[in-house]
Amino acid sequence: MPTSVKADQATWHEKNPLRKWRHKQGMSIMATASQLRVSMTIVQLWENGVHVPSPENMAKIAALVGPTVERNWKSWIKARP
């Protein structure tokens, strides 16, 4: 994979709405997973764009992060390099 594509993907991962919120709050993946009652692995998969949260989990994320997170998540997914 070309270096520029890797850099684009790394930048894209940093823009994940949950990850941005988590970093702003100074929360670890472990603390976030605990708050959402999911595993750390699933939070990592969400933040890396490997999996999309189920509607039930998106509701949990919205309750934690804010109501615009689902819209922001959809925009983030569409911007995937």
C-alpha cells in the first residue's frame, strides 16, 4: 500500500467521531468500552472503521457523546480513503 494511502487512512481514523470525543475527554478505550458496556476490541473496531455500531450500540454512543454522533459517523464513513 502506498505511503500516501496509509497516511490518508491514519488521518481518516483520527476523525472517527467516537475517537475524537474520547480523546477530547481524555478517556481511554477501556473506560469508553466500560461506559458503553462493550469490549475494548469492539471500540477499536468501530474507531478503525472495521465495524459499524448496531442501532442499539449507536444509541448508547449517542447517549454518551451527543445526538449528532450518528450523522457525523455516516459522514465519516463516506469520507473513507
